[in-house]
Amino acid sequence: MTRNLLITVLILFSTISLAQDDLGEKDEKSIREVINLYFDGTKNGQPEKVEMAFLPSLEIQWIDSEGKFKRRQAKEYIGNIVKDKFTPRYGRIIDIDITHNIASAKVEIDWAKGW
């Protein structure tokens, strides 16, 4: 059975210059790189990569397999990543929406087969 997680993350990373009025292609590339830090860190047991990807104010929100709304703060979320433990977890970016200096990314994570 394939389990998918669809999350929306507001991307306000220190790697993005918020002084710009509109984010361009270069910034979209930076956004993708930061999201991939998250994917790689959670898949390969590298909490330091996940910590680099998000601000300390990170909050992950999702609906679990029982249909219950869940949320986790950065410290707890990153603290649950087991160092050097591979987790068969594959992520892909569905959409990035950029409006002025704010970006919203929708990603899908598959724990079963990958893409």
C-alpha cells in the first residue's frame, strides 16, 4: 500500500534574499535546493541537512493515515530523525508558487516505491 504525504511549506529560508520584490529563476533554483536538503536529510538520516533547510520556527502539518490532523515543531521533528538511518522515503516537488518575496511549495512524499 502506498502512503503519500502531501504537505505545504512556506519557504522563508535564510538562503533567499527577501529584499527582492519578485523572486526569479535563480531563487526558484535555491528553493528547490533547500527542499532537496529536507528530502535527503529525512531519507538518509541526516538531521543536520533538515536543520539547514528550515527556520527554527518550522511547523510541519499533515493528515495521518487515520485522517487525524497532526503537527510538529522543528525541534521535535528534527529530533526524531535517526542519524545515518536510511528510510525508504521519496519526495518530489509538485508545485512552487512565488508571490513577491514569499514562496509556497507543495511536495509529495512516498514511503513505498518511490518514483
